[in-house]
Amino acid sequence: MDRFTVGEAEIRRIEELRAPMPFAMFNAPDLVARHAGWIFPQWGDADGQWTMVVQSWIVVVDDRVVVVDPCVGNGRPLPDFPLFDMLDTPFIERFAASGVRPEEVTHVVCTHLHSDHCGWNTTLRDGRFVPTFPRARYCIGRREFERWDSRRPDYRSVPANDGVFERSVLPVLEAGLAELMGDSHRITPSLLAEAAPGHTLGHTALCLASSGREAWFTGDAFHHPIELLHPEIDAGTCEDFALTLATRRRLVDRLVERGALVVPAHFAEPHAGFVREENGERRFEPLASASV
């Protein structure tokens, strides 16, 4: 679903790309088989693959325009992550087609600083990377900023993410547009960023609360709906899986208790949903209405 509302907030989805991923990465064939009745064909195919979608969200609320996780970006050399290497997609044209111009964006929230969550922070122009959203405040967790700050003597390189800080973060810092967040940070009256560590050490989740309705933008805390029901699944994509497990359990409990919508970064259609609990059993319910 490309447009829906949560209370008084309007949500718009902008897709950059999609790619098949193997269920084998979850190392949980028995769990996949147990849930085959709802996983297939919507959340997986007969070839043992599921679709990962790289997408951004635009949240229009409180007279603000907030971009969540601005994808990979064009022209980025990422040789250790071939799927994202030197992209040339019409993302920015799709963004404009949503009815929002880059200069109208007031805030950009990066749940973390992997290449596919902060790339369009900047645009390559005249041989250098400059802020894509020139009037926005770029909200980045302080812990996450420090984790990926390659200028630090204690910086630990991850080859698949090399160069991302220099191309997609430093330019907004140097332009005076970066806003480093603590573990709990109020962005607008309806939007609160909270620490959700594990996938990366400074990973953040974003809670939208509007007119009695609630939604959580969870970044990469979850990649596939099966992880909402089995948070113990470890696909080997996290810096600290013990932290991820605690974060997942906390988030899922909130989703259930509050009847909140979960809006992960990479889910396929309809891209969001609910975790429901009946008689002690939890199930995933895809978003079916354009109004939450």
C-alpha cells in the first residue's frame, strides 16, 4: 500500500528497488515450514525466496514533512555489496511524483547508517555529494553517528558499508543540517525516536502517535514477518544479536498491547501490518485498509 493514514498523519511510500533473498538465511527451515500456510505465496515463493524491498517513507504530520530511511542513492561505489553498487534508479523522480518536493522536507530520520537507509541524504552534484533535502534537519542517533564516524581512531570498518559515512553523512554535518539524537528524542509532537539497538549498535525506531492511533517505523529490527512471531531467528545480519532479540521482544509486545501498526523498512506488499494475539497465539495481519 503506497498511501495510508494513521490518525491525522499521511504516509507515502517511495520504492527504490527490490530483490529476491533466500529463506535459508534465517536458518529456520522448520519454522518456515510450520508457517507455510500464511507465508506462501504472499511472503515467499516456491523457489525458497522472499522479496526484500528497499523503500522510504514520507510522514506528513504536525505541519512537517518527514522522510524515514532515504534508501541507497545513485552513483555510490559499494563493491562489497553488489546489489547496491553504482545504482542508477529513478528514485528521486518517484519521490517528486508523490507530491512532495525535496525542498519541502523538514526532517530526515535515519533509523541507522547502513547504505540503504541514508544514501539519499545526499545527491551527487558537480562531482561532490550535497544534501538532497536542503531545508531539512537530518536526525541521526548519536550512538549510531559515533559508531560509523570513520574519523574516529576506534572506528571498525565493515567493507559492505565503506564510504557511506563520507558520502551520505559528513556532507549534511558540514552543511550544519545534522541533529544528533539521544536514546529518546522528540522530533515533532507526534513523532518520537527511541533507541532500538542490535541490528546496529545505535539503531533507532520511530513511533508515530496521532489521534489515538499508533505506528512504529522499525527500520531493520525486522526484515520478514516471520521474525515478528519468532524474534529468536538470527539471520546473521546484526552487530549484536542479543540486543536485537531484546529490542524485537520489546517492540512486538508494544505492537500487541497498543494495537499499533508496524512499518518495517523492507517488507513486501502491503509493506506494513499488525501483530495480533488470540488465546496466547500471535499472528501477523497485513495492512488491509488505507486508514488506520
